Amino acid sequence: MEEYDVIVLGCGAGGYEASVAASSLGAQVCVVEKGRIGGAHVHSRCVPFRVFSEVGVSYLRLKELHDQRIVGEEPTINLLTAIRRRNESICEIERLATAGLEKWGVVSLQGEGELVGTHEVEVSTTNGQGTRCLRGESIVVATGSSFSSTYVTGTGETIPVLTPDELLSMEELPRSILIIGGGIVGCECACLLRMLGVKVTVVEVEFDHLLPSEQPAISSALYQLMQNSGIRFHFADPVERIRNCASSDVETVLLSGRRVVSAAVLATTAARPAQSIRPSFGTVNT
């Protein structure tokens, strides 16, 4: 049994900060991560979003200057270069985070951690070291969240769809997309994709406005900006069916009878905690 003061499950943004903070206070720390250091924050959410946003904003600015005849040649986006920049940024941040853990003396294990007691964790390692048993005076659960890769339509069908994490990890972007959900994540993805030249349709299945959790003035202002950019909307119109067309496109049928054909469908329903509970004690997937 390996003994630690603190065991951290998950090495995303929260898990990394918790590990370094505990170590800086003199604790012996072990962090368990089943994926890559940095988690979704680095690999499929904040960092890719920031990189693509910078590309999109720069493109729109150059396009505006071209329309004003200040820039001669009409700008285009080299998506392969943007993707390479995304990957380079991810690798650099991952390298720095790994070096930070080593600097502070944090033991890093790659594998899936299972809570087997109040202070005990079993780690099924993914690097050939078998199962390792850990004991920690304190255990920090920082496993983050995940989006469902399926969507249940009004007819009860379970349909595979893109998640925001998958979208920002893609090596190429769809030419058109239907986004289910007009909340914060849905609006972020819609604005980003539209800046990058993707044709976007947003379906808010429940409410008659965007950002239901925000003030009406904010929702109204954002709607106007997004509509002016060319994004199309359908409000309070649940998804009844999603089916493949004769081509590689997908047809989404709404309750109102409207039909939207797109190259991809993205579901931005609320993220759920990335953990599962077993009746015996509890399993946390890191």
C-alpha cells in the first residue's frame, strides 16, 4: 500500500492546481489521470476554443479590411495550419504541466482510479504496471465533466451526435452543422464555427430565446449579433427525428415539421460529472 497525504483523481485544470497547491504546502501528493495531463480543459475545450477563436477573429478583421479596400487580396482560412497551431499549443501546455508536477514532486500515475474505502484508491494503470493500491489522508475528486455522445429524440430514438469535446478535437470542420441547445456552450460553438465559415443552425428545443439562465437583455443582444452573422435559429421546437440522407448529410426533423439538412449535428446539452457510482462504495473515472 502506497501512502500519501493527498490523492487527486483527475489532472485537468482543477486537479493540477489542487496537486500543486497541496505539494507547495508540504504534502506528499499523488495525482491519477486516465487520459492526458491537462484533461478536457487543455485537449478539447478551452485551449482549442481559444486558438480557433483567435483565428476566427483575425479572419473577420482581415475580411472587413478587404471590404474597405484596405487589404487587396481576399483573406481565406488555412484550416490545416489552424489545426496544427491548436495541436502545438496543446502539446506545449501539456509539457509545461508535466514539468510543473515534476518540479513540485507530485507523483503522477496514468490509469483509472477506483475508490475502495474512505481513504483507499485502487489504480488500474494503463502503462503496464498493473493495479496499484494507494492510501491518502485526503482524496480530491477532480474528474471534471463529460457530454453525452447520443441524443434521445422525441420519438425515443437514441442517435449518435457530436459533442463539444469531439468538435474541437476534429481534424476538419463540417461545411454545415445543426446545434441542439441555445445555452452558453451552444452559443459559443455556434459563434466560433460561423467565424470559421461553417453554415450554422441553432435549435433551442425548450425556450423561445437564447441563454435561458441569463438576463433577457443579454439574450436579446446576443441573438441580434448572431443573426447578423448569418446564424439561423429555431426556438421552442423539439427534435423529433434525426436520420441520414442519401448523401453523407443528416436530416433533422423538428416537432413543427421543419426539416434541416446539415453535414453534422452537435448536441450541447448540459455536461454531467465524469464519474460513475458503484453500489459497493463508489467508482470515479479519472
